[in-house]
Amino acid sequence: MLRERDAACAELDRALDALVAGGSPFVAITGEPGTGRSALLRRASGRAADRAVRVLSARADPAETGCPLATGHGLVERLGPVPAPPRSGPVGADVLHEWCRAVLDLARTGPVLLVVDDLHWADEDTGQWLQMLLRRRREAPVGLLVALNGTHDGLGWAVSPTGPSDVVLRTGPLSLGAVREVVTAEYPTPPDRAFTVLARRCTGGNPAVLRATLAGLDRAVPPTAAAVPELVRRAATARRDHVARVLDGLPPALVEALRAAAVCGSELQPVRHRVGGPVASTGAGARAALAATGLVRGTDHALPADRSVTDVVLAGIEPGRRRALFGSAAGLAARAGLPEERIARALLDAPALGEPWAAELLHRVAVRHRAEDRPADAAAAAERALQEPLPDPLRGALLVELALSRSHTAPGTAARVLSRITLDTDPAASRYGARAVDLLLSAGEVGAARQALDIAVRRCPEDAPARADLLSLSRLTDELGFDRRTVLHGPVATAAAGSDDDGPVARGTTAWSLVLRGRDRDRATRLARATLTGPSGVLPAIPQVVAALTLDAVGCADEAGEAMHHLLLEITRERPVPPAVLAVSALVELRTGDLDGARRDLRAAAVAPVSSDGPDPLAGAARVLVHLAEPDVEAADAAAFADLAAGGVRPGAALLEYARGRVRSVQGRHRDAVEHYMGCGRLLLDRGRVNPVLAPWRSAAATSLLACGSPAAARRLAADELRLALRWGAPAPVAAAEAVLAGLDAEPTAVGEPLGDGVARAARP
């Protein structure tokens, strides 16, 4: 406890020399709690006794602060009969003079040293008596040695010295070198630098905190980096205990000032002096008292020294009072015009205020953070806002904001948050249920989207404005997924089946339904274009995706590519583009012959967050088809069969099976190719998806069947595809089907040999 105290010890020795020589020195030792003031007193007392100085010592007790002359009586009780202090009421000047006379009479027989520890806890009358004794000390060799922390110094003990042998000593934290010496003395082996630096940083160099920290460590573990985690944990406990002890000994005004500092922190510091009512925290004396605690930092001592101080101070505030303080601070900051981001940061550690404006402010800040590509900060603000009581529209908006922020690093968590929206909000009060389903669908979370829709559709009244979008999305999930249908009952089922073209969601859904069934190409084109002409950034994403796919299916590949380009830009502004959407863009680019654009989209898909169901099969299918177009059969084979379980019953599974068949066809393994083509067909036909523009699996299977020696089966499949292509009417699938049928009717090809160029056109995506 006396490391780096050589200068203070030397000053105390000089004061003792002056006392023995007949002088009357006064020494005040001040400093932060735990920095060795009492140790210096003990050393000085022992050295004084060794030099035949009569030592009268006492320690002030906070329990006796209100008792007249309680601390002083501990000093003079061994001097013989002195007037007893009164039990109540003021202490007369005659009593104080008698006590002074008793000490001075003793000093005339030999030097006397009065030692008072924790003088800041002494009662006011003892302080007055000691001041009176100091004024008369030149009558005899009387020395006064006191220790105090500076937080209660109403009588000015820790001031500049007035006599030639008077001195004020200030103790402080240990340096890094001193901390190393302390640790070295405690361990059989010296500490490494990491351990020493962390010991100094975590304890603040406070000797008492350092000693308590080291006392809890196992000496069998050497003081190296391996012991750092336990060091940090023990130091945090010791620091909190130290802060609690210091707080217990502070005047109420300083406690209130520390509470205001803890509540406001660095963000709301400009309004600190107005929080919680008037507190003595602005004057120079008050700032010096706060600094003496060691619990504050900053040029004006307005900030808690560290997180431990903030935690301990806030933990000591009754919950209702704590909520009121945070509410007052944030409200004052808002009215004072402080930036909303600063107020939001302060609210992150605040309890729920129950104030509507707090959640609205946090929502605005979360939106700005996400727009500035700060998803972690956006998520923190949204999560904090959700702790407040919220109306349904704002709750839905915050849950969407939280999901979009989490989608950057934790797509599974984002999907769970989106799934909560239909449970935590009223579908009739806002459209965020449909927004959540749209985000789930675009991320490939079709199962979660269906479950959310099952809940939302049943909870939404038939006359609610949001119902139409929910019903259209119900149809769209059935069109996109294969594992199970959304179970709709009664009027819900009727409305879903007979929904019209009103609204972008309904238009996009209807357009894609027409594509899947290969009917009314002109109407599908009109609906797709109407879906894509809405206001930018407002329309749901997934209806726009299927609208772009519709344009591609009707033969407007360039128009579809332009639509996907704009859609990718819109999605990028709010979240990472899901792999499935990038895969659609890659397929459209591939259709137009832009291999570089397709590769770019697939590279982005490879690093995009993966859904909770695993890699997206549509992205896998697009990757295989691009490799085949390059051509790179080896890479296509690796991509197609890297994960045989990929696909399953998710959107894109049928196209992945088709792509696998393409690989086997190119490799000449036609029997395996037929199995994959027919698997593609089963997945598509299960829901009535008959349009050959989705995947020309019949033509491709026909070419492989012919190579396997089954011309009759091949001709039936090719003829069926031509019939369906003609019904749809788009030029590309009609031309491909005609080429295949013509190839089948040409000169027979030996089993296992590749077919002519005309037949191979069916293999184009």
C-alpha cells in the first residue's frame, strides 16, 4: 500500500522532525479512497512512537457524525478528567477551550501528535475543536495528522498549508511499474506484460482494488495471458465492491450528482445539472468533492469514471425513481435540441420510460442507422424501442426494422423476428404483416411465410384493407413452394381463389399464376408491367420478382433484365439481396446472353446470408446453367452434385433437377439424365405447372430417351411440349419444341450418341 509513496513518507518524516524539535506541524493527507491514506497514517504513528512522541489517535465513524465531539472524545479520553461533551444541544466554547488546555498541558511535558483517520466523517464539533487547537498550537509542540477524502471538507482541511512545517499530501493510483512490483511480490514468477497492463487497466491502479483482485486469484496459475479472464472477472467484482463502499460514504448532494452523471453519461451531459432537481454539482467546490471520490472523470468531472461506477450507481436507485430520472434527462435533451442519435444512445441503457415519443425517436434513429449501413446500431435502437408500450403500426414497423438490420449477420434471427409480426401486431391495424411475409418469401423462407400467413389471414377481418394483400400472398406462397399448401377455410379460401387484379401484389401473383399454367400470355404481360410501374421503394419485392420473371417468360427478356436491375438496387438500399433474388437476376441475364452479368449475380449470391433452410436451390440451378453455358462441364458437375440433399421441396428445386439432368446429358449419361428430368416434371406437375417456358424438361427428356432407345416415349414428350408451347405462344419455347420434334423424326441416331444441333436447342435455359 506504500508503493510509490516515497515522497509522502519523506514529507511525514520532516514533519516529525519539526515536532520533535519543538514545532507544531499540521499534515493533511487526501486522495481517492483506497489509495493508501490510512497506511501513511499508520507508518507515521509508528515512527512517532519510536521517537518518544505521545500519539493520540482516533478514527471517525460515520455512525457518530451527528454526535457532539464523538471523534474528539476518542482522542482526549486518556488525558485525564476533561469536561464531558453534552448529550444533546450545542457544545459550549468553554468545553472546547478545556479540551484544548488538556492537550496543550500534556504537550508541555513532551511532543504530542494527534492522528485522525477519515476526518471527513468526524462530527462538526470535533472539527471546530481541532481548528481551535491549530490556532493555539504554537503554545506547545502539538502536531496534527489527519486523513480525509475531500468529499466533506467543509472546514477547508485540504487547503494550502499555513505554517512552515504544514503540508498537504495527495495520494493517487499506482503506475504500471508499481502494479508490476505488487504482482511480482505476490507470485513466485514475474507477470507478463498482458497481465500487468490488464491489472492496471481493470483496477485503475487503485491499491485497495488491486489487492482485493489479487487476493481472489489462484497462485497456482501463473500471471500470464492464460490468467487474464479470471483477472478481469475478479477485478470487476472488486471494483464494484469498492464503488459501493465509496457511495455509502458520500453526502446526499454528491450521491445525487453522481446519479445525474450516471443517467446522462456523455450523451446527455449538457442537461446533467437539471436532472433530478437542483444538486450541488456545478460549483468549483462541488466539482473538487466529486473528483475526490475517484468515481468521475472529464475536465469538469461530469462523467462516471467507468462502467462499474455507472452500474453501481444506477443499481442503487429505486426502479420508479430511475425511470423518472431517465425520462427527465431524455425529455430535457429533446427539448434542448440535442441530436436524436445522442439521445438514442443514452436510452439504450435506460429502463422502459412508457413514453410514446421515446419509441418514435428510437425508430427514426434505427431507420437512419440502417440507411447509413450501420446494421448493428440500427438493431440495438429497434430492440430498445420495442421495450416501450407501442401501438400496432409502430410495433410492426420496429419489428421489420429489426429484421432488416439482423438480416446482414443473422438471417435466421431475422426470419424469426418477421414471423413474430403476425403474432405481435393486429393485421387489421397495419400492413406490416404483409410486409413481413414479403420479406420472408424474398429470403427463401417459404415455410415461415406460410405459417405467418396462416395466422395473419385468420386474425384479419374480412373488411380490413390489409386482407387483399394477405390473400394474394397466400396464393403466391402456394405457387412458390411445394411442401404444403396454405390451409384456408370458408370465405378465406373463396376470396383467395377468386382474387382480382387490384393492387400490385394481386397483379404480380395473377401474372405468375398465368405463366405457371401457360394461359393468356397477353394478360400476364399486361399485369406484369402494371406491377412494375408502381412507386419506387414502396412495392413489395416478391411480386416484382415474379413480374420480372413473367416478362422473361413472355419473351421480353431485355425488359425483364431492366426490371431486375432496378429491383436489386431497391433491395440493396435496405438489406442484403437474398440469394434467390440474385439467382432470378442471373437467369434473366443468362437468357439475354450476358454471361458476365450472370456470373456477377451468382458471386453476390455466394456471399449473401443463407436462409435457415440452407443453400438456395434456385441459386444452385442458376450456377449449374451458367457453367454449362461457358462451357465448363467439370464445374457444372461439381456445382450440381455438391449437395445431393439440396433442393427438396423448396422453390427452385425443379429447376435444380433440370440442371442436374443437363449435366448428365452433356456427360452422355442419358439414363441418369432422364431420372432428373422426370423428377423436375413431377415437382412442376404436382401443382399444375405445365408451361414449358419454366424448364423444357419434356424436350430434354425426349433427347435422352431417344439416346436410350425409347423413341416412342421421346416423341410423346416432345409432342406434348410443343402443344403446351403453342398454347402459351411465346416464340422461344415454340421454336425449341419444334426443333426437338424435328430432330426426333430425322435419321435415327445410335443409342448413347449425341443428337443433332437442332435437338440440342431444347437444352437452352
